[in-house]
Amino acid sequence: MRLGFAAKVTGRPGLKEADGRRWQNNPHLSVSLTYLEAIFDYLRDEHITMYRISSRIAPYITHPQLPQFHHQIEECAEQLARLGERARAQNLRLSMHPDPFVVLNSPHEAVYAAALRDLDYHARFLDALGAGPEAVVVLHGGGVFGDKAAAMARFVDRYLRLPEHARRRIVLENDEKSYSVPDIVAIHQQTGVPLVLDNLHHAVNNPDHLTIAQAADLCLPTWPQGVTPKVHFSSPRREDRVVRRRDKSSGKTLLAEVAPLASQHADWVDVDEFVAFLGETGRWRYDVMLEAKQKDSALLRLRGELAARGIVTE
């Protein structure tokens, strides 16, 4: 089992995941790739073999009004090929996860067109790295838009009409609000799209009251033979959160402590919860993308706690 984390590095100061400059300053994928190479150095040093690349790595590449950014992947072909070779040498499993505004099943044509551009970009980026089939683009089901059955049918239709290079990279994840595990299983049955199980999303969106073992039994067999499934794991935030609220009588903005949202990720991973998850899903082999707020620092702490219990991860 590999443990991975997403995008931002917390354990080594100064590492950036993408060129975040505004378009007026001519940011470029070539700059982001030098940052990614430094992250690969860190992953090697810490023996981490799973990483989610930031979706912002190629700045403005899909912006319809900034065509000067549209060909960054082609412009960086050699640099991408070299980084892909390095990833394979380090046995890195890579993935990407588009932002929530990438909604394949939107009834609004402009949103749908933007989603197509975004999914094409993610797939072409991983292809340019020469990444194998384990390098996936994780997508949510999207919105319900007042008619869930129609929204699901629209997702199925549009997924099946995607270009092949995009379709073979996409995997579908259950979310915390709209699409539960049975929902994404129904979409898989019509499309064949592999399914990513998210434990926290399942905990807060589980209308059929499935155990996590039952959810794993539904999701993990959907992956192609020879490709290790991946799951997302996080512990729920339990600390109160501070929010800004406007006082109606005075008009002033005040700070207030309120209970955490059930779907919020904690800073760290609770080792007892993780070991329980392993016990309940132990019949399966899979890799784990940790979604703790402390990113790689949470991964390293969890790995040490697991090792102390005799559980060894890759």
C-alpha cells in the first residue's frame, strides 16, 4: 500500500506546486515543472511514492480568452518527458483532481464546454509525462440541478462521448453531498468508469447505510485488472472553527466559534481510525491518497505511527 498526499508540501519550506503569477507576468508550465522537479527531490528523500499534482500546474492553459497559454504542454514536451522518466524511476504513482467547478453534467453549455477543456488538459498532461494507467484524473459526479436522474443520465452520455485519451484517465469519486457510493456505482454500470472510495464523504453521505466494507466491495472491483485501486482517506475535523459573521444591529463583522462541518478534513490522520479502516477493507489491495490539511507532514506522522504498530507502507 502506498500513501500519498495532494499538491502542497508542508514539510520542506520553499517548495511551490505551480507558477502562481498573474497572466500579465507570463507564468508558464516550464516554471511549474522546475517546481515539480524539486518536489520530486523531496518525495525521493522522504521515500514517498504517491503524489497528486496540482491542477494549476499549467497556468491559464484552458482560459478561452488567453490563447497564448494554450500550447504549454507542447512547448514543454521534452521537459515533461524527462520528468515522466524520473517519476517512473522513483516508482511514483501520480494523479490529478480538477477543481469543483469542472462539472461534466452541467446543463449550462458554457460550463460543460469549460469542463471538456479542463479534462482534455489534464489527460494530455499525464500523457505527456508518459504516465501509466494508474495515473488518473479524479472527478466528482457534478450537480443534481433539480433532477438527479436526468443529471446522472447526462453524466453518462457526456462521459461516453469524451475523447478516448480523456475517458481512459477519468475515475469517479463519491462526494459529500450529491452522489453517494450507490449513485456512482450506477454510473459505473453504464460507463465502466473506475470508482474512488472516499471514506469521509461516505460517512456524511450514506443514505443506504452501507458499511465502509460494503462500500469498498462495490468500488474497488471496478478498476481494470493490473491497476491498483486508490481510495481517499481523511479524518473529520473535530475542533471548532472560526467564522466571520455580520452583526445585523451594528453592521460590524464579528468572529464567532462554531462547530466544525461534518465534511471538513482534519489537519492530521487519526491512526486508530485509519487502522480500523484497514481492518474493515483488508480483503482488498489499494493505495491511499491522504486528504489531511497537513499534507505530507500528516503522511509522515501516520507512517511512523503505523510502523510502530507493525504496519509497513510503501
